[in-house]
Amino acid sequence: MIQLTWRTGDPIHLFLILPKGQPKPPVILYLYSYPSDNDRFIDDDFCKFLAQGGVAAAGFVSALTGQRYHNRPMKQWFISELPEAVGNSVEDVHMMLNFLAARGDVDMTRVGMFGEGSGAAIAILAAAAEPRIKALDLVDPWGDWPDWLAKSSLVPDGERADYVKPEFLKQVAPLDPAGWFGQVKLPVRLQYLSDPAVTPPAARARITAAAPKQTRVIPQSEAVAQYKAAKLKFFDWIKDQLRPAPVQVQR
């Protein structure tokens, strides 16, 4: 675990997992959804799973999440401060890539990012702006903020009216993954595994429709079946995107 500080009062715990005997491996950034914490990254078996195939992993949590949520009144949280939570986290991806490049022990020409939920929303925005990301693996991305905020089960009914006001929607509009997704030029896998309570059907449909043409969209029934059948191969797709292309032998 490495503590990084580039924003006053907001230290980030980066969990860097390096495969043994593999100099300069490709690296995947892992960003799970709010309100996930970093617990999975201190599990030895999970770390071994991430490093399978000789690929490094860099895990962290987004702003206002887990250990990064402190010194705030309880009424200020990830959703109420959505522009800050998402915007700062997108910047964090850029800064984290700078940090990994300066370390010099991973291959910065082969960087991928896995995002789930709010982490997938942040990953879309980061990939649209950060050319060092070469592959994107998305599960249950949030987005299409007007529909998401109006219908998501994660938004408390007692607060929902505040988040569907025009002034709040205007603040979050520049950070809507649905508006940026089409600008992503790299290989993408998109799948929804959870029920539609958190990200409602209308938001899912808009995000999927906004996906760039090279996106591999997996229907939910197929995605769930694949996950249940082969959990230990779940990250094989993004790892495969970062491997060198096979050498063509001329005969």
C-alpha cells in the first residue's frame, strides 16, 4: 500500500500488486463502485487472482469513498457532491498514471482500466481524456445523470428532489459518461451484471447507445451466465487486450 497525496486533505491509498518474475508487466487500474472500500486489495488470494498471467494491478477508491471520506458533515456525500467526487477521481487516474510512469516498474504502453458502477463512469471519462489507457472493461456503469438521479435506488427519496433540480443537473452535465463515451477510441467491453435498481433501464439504454462502435456489449443474461460459469476468468478479456500481438511468421 502506497499513500499518495496530490490534493490537500485527501490522501489516496494505492494498492500496487506486481507479479513475481515479470519485469515491466502491463498494468490494470481497478476502481470499484461507491461505497466500496479497499478491503479486497488486502486479500492475498484476490491479489494473486489479479496478478494471474503476469499482469500488475493498481487498486484504489474514488473520492469521498472509503478511507477518502472524512472531515465532512454527513449530509455531504458522494451523490450530493457528485461533481467533486467524479471530477476529482478522473484527475486522480491521470495523476496515478504519472506516478506509475515515474516508478518505472510497469509497462506504461500497456495500461488498462477496469471500472464497476461509479468506477466505470469515472473510467469512461478518464479514457476519453487519457491516451495512456489502452483498454477499458466496464461493469454496471452509472451515467445519463438525469435518468440516473431521478430513478436510482442509491439516491434517498428524501434527497432526490435536490438532485433533479436544473441547477444540480447543470453542474453534473459536463461529467456525464453518456456524453463522453463515444469519444473513447480503444477496445471496450461493456456489461451489466446487477439488477437495474441502481442504474435504471433508461440510463443503461442511453449509456449502451452512446458506446463507441468497437465496444463489445454483452447482453445481461449472457454476462451473468459467463460470470457464474467462469469467475476465475473474469479479467481475462482485459488482460488479453494488453498482451503483445502474436508474431506472424512468414512462410
